[in-house]
Amino acid sequence: MTIKHSAALAALAVTTALGTGALAESHEMALSGELKIFSDMSNPAPRAVMEGMVERFGEMHPDLEIELTIIDREAYKTQIRNFLTANPPDVANWYAGNRMAPYVDAGLFEDVSDLWEGELSETLASTKGAMTLDGKQWGVPYTYYQWGIYYREDIYAEHGLEEPQDWEQLKSNCQTLLDNGIKCFTIGTKFLWTAAGWFDYLNMRTNGYDFHMALTAGEVEWTDDRVKQTFANWRELIDMGAFIDDHTAYSWQEALPFMVNGEAAAYLMGNFAVAPLREAGLSDEQLAYAQFPAINPDVELAEDAPTDTFHIPAGAENKEAARAFLKFVTSAENQTTINAGDALGQLPVNSQSSVDDDEFLKEGFETLSSNSPGGVAQFFDRDAPAEMAKVAMEGFQEFMVKPDNIDRILDKLERARQRIY
């Protein structure tokens, strides 16, 4: 194997040319030429995962020269449009949902619907909606992670509470906790996006996935009565005093001690919160995960599960090899390997993959693979355009502090919708 390093695209970019001499088992497709891959997996663990994938794929195709360029994650976001236009690789990392829409609309991503025909439509079913625009699929997913309610199982048990199965039980649990001097939920809204998690779940549970995606796509007025119902449900918790005080002063990490210390019983958060909760001293006997309960029984359950993806630029030169790489990426075996605890530590999208022996990964995999019939959203600031997300999340934070301002907040969001879309 030969490895070269050279600066490319950004000061932090490196190019690794992997010419594999190792012959692995034969593969159904004989590939040759050069395959150029651009990736934003620049942090140490993701970088090792990306390099490992390229190495394994290269061993399957010894006549294929693979050039992997890893670009700093933040620099990548500012450069992707330029390189897709001027110097497209054959494969590029990105994200699902509305985050890929600008590049699809500009004709910069290849339609890969053919890859989704047959088996992939079933094994990757949870994210098919998030990979689909205009009835076509524009990439493939390789990892995601669940959101949900992480709660102190020991505190629930102490007060005779069970995991909430519906909205009424969530509220009655909350009242019991408040009666005993414990806040229902910790949250830190200093950086706004945590409040968006609450909006996502409340809106998807009130109005359903399709309505939520139409709203984030600018197709529904923010002053619509159905949106107002979402906020009315949210207000029930706010008026109870369900959330910790002064949450605008805290980042999401700074809100963790309230749960660790038992001052709050739960946190609506992504699975990345588990590691710091464990590091702070909570055992798996004290922690549990619950899927956000149903509010409106007439809508199917849908989840937030931010999904990372691979795409083929429309201007790619070796599309045959690129398609083979995307197929390899989506295989159950590969997704098991790259999402393991010592790798990405997230969830494989392929429902035939297996997950590490970790209760939260297992529960998340079960939720997303088997109990999210409504669909998988990408999270508000991925599903809505950046400018709309900023205005809306400012509104969510203000609402949590001053719910009486709801009409003014929704009028402001509606004016922003008319301006931005």
C-alpha cells in the first residue's frame, strides 16, 4: 500500500492515495481507473473509519486507484459548492434531508435511485424519505443516531413512575416529580438548538412527519392553527414549570449536572448525551431511554435521527466505481463495522446490521429500524434553511421563557418564511 500526503483544498486537507496490492475475495464488478473521494470525516475516530472503509474497498478492487481527500469538517461546509461545481470528486460526504436540497436543485448531485431498487429500499427503509427529493434518491446513508428522552430510572422508581406511553402519562409523571421538588426536564437553550429538539418532537407528535417536513420546507404558514396547537401542547409543560429555571444561561453540557444531581429527572437529547452522563457517575442502572410518547394517536410516530450520507457528484468521472462504493458503504457488514463502539459509536442505518452490546444503542436501533413508521427527520436546523432555522430557534427559546409572546413570535416567523423561501 502506498500513502502520499499533499495539501489540497484547505490547509487541513490531506490526500491519501491508496493503491492496494492486497487481493481480497473476488467481487462481482471488476473496477479500474481512479476513484476520487472527498470526505469531511476529519476528527480522529471518523477519519480512521473513513480510511478503513477505503482500504477494505480497495482490497476488493486491486485495479482501482483510490484517492481519498479528507477536509476539515467546517472548511468542507464552505467549500462543497465550489468543488462540486469546479472540481468534482467521484464520491462526497454530506447530509440527508433539506441539507442536500440546494445541491440537488442545482443539478450537482447524481440521481442514484437505481441503487435503491430492490433490497436497499427495505434494509434502508427508515431513511428513504430523508434521501428522497422529487421522487428520486440522491445518495445513501451510512450512520445516524437517535434522539429521545433519557431519564433517571432510579428517580422514576422511587416515585412509582413508569416510562410514559402517551402525553397524559408524561404530564402526570411530571406533576408527581414537581410535587416532590424535582424538575421534569433539564435543558440548556443558550445555543438555541436544544429547544428545536422539543419543537421537532412536539410538532411531529401533534401533526405528523409530513406536516413537519412541509413546515420546514416553507409550505405551511407559521400562523396556521395546527402550528399553534403544537405550541399549546408545549405550553402545558412550560406552565407546569416542567423545565429547569434559567435554562437560557446554560449550554447543553452545562445542563447535564441537573440530571446527574437529581434536580431534574430527564433530558430530551441525542444519544451523544449518554457518554458524559456516564462519565459524571451515573450507572446504566440509573439511566434509561424512552421514545417520545404519542400525543395525537392519529399520527404515526416519527423520530429525529440526523443522518450522514455519501453522494455522487453529477460531474464525477468514474460513476461506475462510485456506485460500487456506495453499495459497499450500505452493506450490513460494513455498517456494523463502522458504527461499532470503537469506531463511530452510532447506529447503522441498514436494518440487517448488528449493534454493539450497549443498551442505548440497542434501544435506538430498535426504535429507528422498527418503531418509526412515520419517518425520520434530520433535526430542525438541518431540515429548515439556515436563515429560517436561526429565526425560528430564537423564537422557540423566547417562547420557553415568555410563552405569552406566542402571537408575536409566530407573526415574526411567518414574516421570515415569506422572505426566506
